[in-house]
Amino acid sequence: MLRRRASVLGAATLLLAGSAMAASPATPASSLPRDAGLRWVSSSAGQTLDPASRLRLARSAADRAGLAEVGLDFRDVYGLIHAETSWVPRDGKGKNGVTSEGLAQFEPATARAVGLRDPQDAVQAVHAAARLLREAAVWSAQRIGGLGLSAQQRAAKLREGVSIYYNLSSQARSAWNGLNTDRLPVETQRHIRNLRAGAAQADQLNARLGGPSLPPLPPEELTRVATTRRAAPQPAGTIEWSGSGGEGPNAGRRSYVVLSDGTVRPQKNGEVPAGAIQWTKRGKG
């Protein structure tokens, strides 16, 4: 059975927004903001926050972390928790054998780094996750900064990077350049999809419960940018024309450069690629 401390339960109750879950008693949460309330309910997977409480907690965490300043909002917080635990707190263990706890699945070292005292406390954990999301967004923005993306593509890729930052170790995520997501571990790619699905769920709940008006989330297809950078064509070889048999004012010996994209242009002074084979074509005598 999942161990959860009493401090994670809400001080007040909100109307149940989901129709498939039955309410369970709430107990005080000392870390909960005075103006907030959480309601825990029973689901087939275990105890979870009702939808209205999830949104309220996600909004509070996003506001306090200043996520709007880095291009994120509470839907991303909601999506992250959805990707980690589907809003059902639990204890887990990663491939590295380290235990992770609570709604946001914090490992002990990460929890200490973000100032999280109790990963089993829902309010503390979600607020700490939002702080880490801000850090992740800054990192992601740096990784995709030189890709020349449109505003919507950037928004989509930024969120992709956020998931990568949260899901992988610092060494593993350093290989991501914004273009090679399909080469990442399958678990990380699943995390990206689940975070996106959770954010979409939050968007729908927000609209259904009369929440604030928000810009649309970037479509998934915008993450599918080219997998290789479009670099300027580079010299790949040379062709030399002896000039024999030529006529007119331009007759005579001429040199051309073959570029990496297959095009050919006149050779500039001294332009010979290192190690290039120089081909000589002779005209008919």
C-alpha cells in the first residue's frame, strides 16, 4: 500500500470535477497556502487529487515559480505530474536504482537541490517541480536557440526539452541538440508524449471549469523539425578544364569546384578542398 503522510491532504474541499471518483475525507495540510484547498478522492489507481484541486495546485506552483517568464504555464506543471505519476503519489525506482517519491517522483539528491523537504507532501512536491520546470525551460531554450525556429515551433521544442531535462541525467541529456529526439531512450520519448497529453488534459479541464483564457498549446507536429541542420554547401572536389578546343573570349583553362549539394561553380583563387581529387577533363583536339 502506498504510504502517504497526513500533511499532504487539503485543508478545505472543492467541488468534485470528475464524475467517476468518490470523495474521501480531507485532513489539514500545514504547507498549503491559506487561500487554497485540496480534495483527495479514490480512483482505481489509488488516492488522487480531484481535477479542480489539481488545477488549483498547478496554478499556484506555476505562479510562484514564474513560469510565464520562461514560456510555460500551469498546464505544463499539470502535464509533468501526469507524466510522472498520473497524479497518484507513489514510490518508484529508476534504472540507476535510486528511489523516487511522491507525486513528482523526486530522487533524494534532486529534492535537496530544489529545497524540497518532503517529497510526499503534495503541495511541496508540485511547487518544487515547478521550480525545476523553470530551470529546465532555461536549459531547453539554450539548446534550441540556434535552430531558427518559428515562435510556435520554439514553444513546442521548448516543452520537449523540458521533458528531457526532467527525465534524464545531466550527462544523458547533454546529447540532445533539439534535432535528435528520436534517438533518445524510449522512456524519455514516452515522457514527452505523456507530458504533452497531460498539458492537453489540463487545457480541457481549465476550459470546462471556467478557468482563465490561455493561448493554444503548440501542436505536436511542430516538434517534427528537420533532423539535420541545413548547412551551407561545402567544396567537395574540383574539375579542371584544359581549354583545348574551346572557342570565343572565354576559351582556355578553367577550374570548377563541386559542392556537397551536387552543384558546380567556378573555382576561386586557391580554393581546393583538403584531400580533394582534382579531375581533369581534356577537350577534343
